[in-house]
Amino acid sequence: MRVVIARYPFDLDKSEVETKMKGVRPEDVTGACVVIGRRLYPVKQVGEVITRQDRRDFSAGEVTRALTRLGFTCHATPPVAASEDPSPAPTPPLWTGA
């Protein structure tokens, strides 16, 4: 499928992106991210690997649109795991002792 990143067209398919990312260690995810295989990658890292361009040459939105069109699951922010749920645990009622 033809996708445009940083004003350059690329002919990519899902399996080609998966192959290029195989063996690439994911960096810490703080913003937009994509699930490739069972790993979570920053979209800018994936864009750099698949286009061989500097990350400053394209936006996260461009890469996110391209990867979504190829069938990958993208997130604007990293999904929260059940063990990392930011909501506090309910506190038990105070013991008044009678």
C-alpha cells in the first residue's frame, strides 16, 4: 500500500513493517505508540526505521495515519495496564471503636 510520510511516498505492507521492526528494541513510550507483534513502540521510532529518515522530518500523526492504514493498532498515549491503574484503591471506613 502506498503511504506518504514527510512528503515522500512509500510502498509498504504490514508484513514488511513487522519484518523491519523484528529485533528492534522498543524505546520508552511517552506519547503516540503502535502495537507491532506483542510490543509497544513509539510511532516516531517506527517511522525512523521504516523510512530511514530523521525523526525531525515527519510528525507522529503522519506515521500514525500510515500505520493505521496498514492495519496496526495505534494509541495517542500508552494504554494503561491493569496493574498500573492510576485510580486509587478504595479506602476502608474509619474504625470508630465502641
